[in-house]
Amino acid sequence: MKLVVVPKNNKDLDKYINMGVKTFIFGLDGFSVNYPVLTLEEIKKIVDKYKNIEIFISINKTIFNKDLECLEKAMDELNVLPIKGVLFYDLAILSIYSRNKYNYSLVWHQTHMVTNYNTCNYYYKKKVEYGIISSEITKDEILEIKSKTKMKLFVFLLGHPIMAHSRRHLLTNYYKTLNKPYLLEDKIISEHDKNYIVKENELGTSILDGEIINGVDFINELSNAGIEYGIISTTDIEDEILDKVIPLLNAVLKGNDKTSSDEIKRLVGFNTGFFNKKTIYKVK
């Protein structure tokens, strides 16, 4: 398994590379939600400077007809860069990709929908090489998917997972009801003794789990099963914690399980999310 970092910005790449991380995810400015974004020019500077790393670019906003021309132009411009792949949510990306000969791969990233091997196999037949597994299914379900698909898989290992995204500007509207200006700050909301992080930008509002998911107890089993990538999201985690946790995760992957795992739990907590928690909802 390779560790994949979603950095807060492109200034931290040297630090993470020195920690042994060689794979990164960034959003494309104007086309990505819930990721730190870069312009095409900034992406070009990164791939020119760093020759031995993998870069995946997220294009995961909802696409409208008015966006199609700019979207295809952006996908064409990414094609001249040595990026590894493009994360997609909207099927417009798949449609454009299917009628062009792009050098990069596609990554199926429909957040909460990537939950079964049948759909993985469907997209794999459509030339989608990678998928990012939903953070709301169990470890056993992830292992079953991996055993029954040829798609290369990403698993969310550590960070604040996305709970929901809306194209509406919910914080702006909330403050309007209070006759107060929204000052662009994040907001913490609480419900049933659980905290959520609410963020807003020009593309809408995102809600993240206020508690960090820590998948260190499952990292070796997932790696041994052939899961190719484990994602570490740095959003809303202090740098001093990340500077300790990432080398410890690498140590766990290299076999130093007990000591490193215990230290990671001390730093970020014991929340394992849905890795061991089956859904209580059933489709009828």
C-alpha cells in the first residue's frame, strides 16, 4: 500500500516527500470541492519540479452544460502533464474521457456511492482504472470488493471524512437570518454530542465529521489484501500532529505495528469510523 496525502497546500510537498510520501491529491481550481485547489499553472510547476511523485487531480464538482467547454479544455490541458489520474464525480468527465485518448487514468470518486464490486467492475469495463472506496462501509466489505474487482482501490485511512456537500451557501444564508455578515470562517456545529465541521466556498458548503477517523488497526490487513492506496487527509489536523503521524504510519506498514499504532492512537484518538461498524439501514 502507498500512503496518499491530501495536503493543505502545495508548500508542504518537500516535507511530506522527506517523510516517504510519493503520492498526492489536489483539486483543480474551479472544478473541485473538499480538496485544496491548484491552478493548471501551479500543477505544471509541481510536476516540473518533482519528477518522481504521483499526482492525482480531483474534478469532482457537479457539472452543468455551461461548464462543458471549459471542462474539456481543462482535461485536454491536464493531458500534456505527467499526472497519474483524474478523480471524477460527474459522469460528464467519463463521457469526455471516453471519446478522447488521454494519457492519465480515471478514478471513480462518487463519495458515498463507491460501495460494491459490481459497480466497480462496470466502471472498470468503461476504462476507469481506479476507485476511492466510500468511508462508510466496513473493512470486511472493502476486502470483499477488492477480492472481486480488478479496479485499483483507494481507502480513506486517516482524517476528517466528508459527510455531505451542498451547492447552496448554507453558512451565508444562516448568517443572513441573523442579520450578520458571514466572515468566511469555518463553523463547528453539534448534534447529539457529536461535532461537525462546516466549510463554505464559492462552490457550496461541505460538512465534515468533527472526529478524526483512524484506520491504523486495519492498514496491514488492507495492504496485504492488495489495496493499493491509503488516503491521509490533512484538513483541520494540526501540522505538529501530522509531522508525527505520517512517519508512524509508514513504520506500521514496514512492520513496526504495536509501538507505532499506540502512538498514533494517542495523537489522533481511537475512532475507527465504519471499519468495524455495519450499517443499520437495509435496502428493501
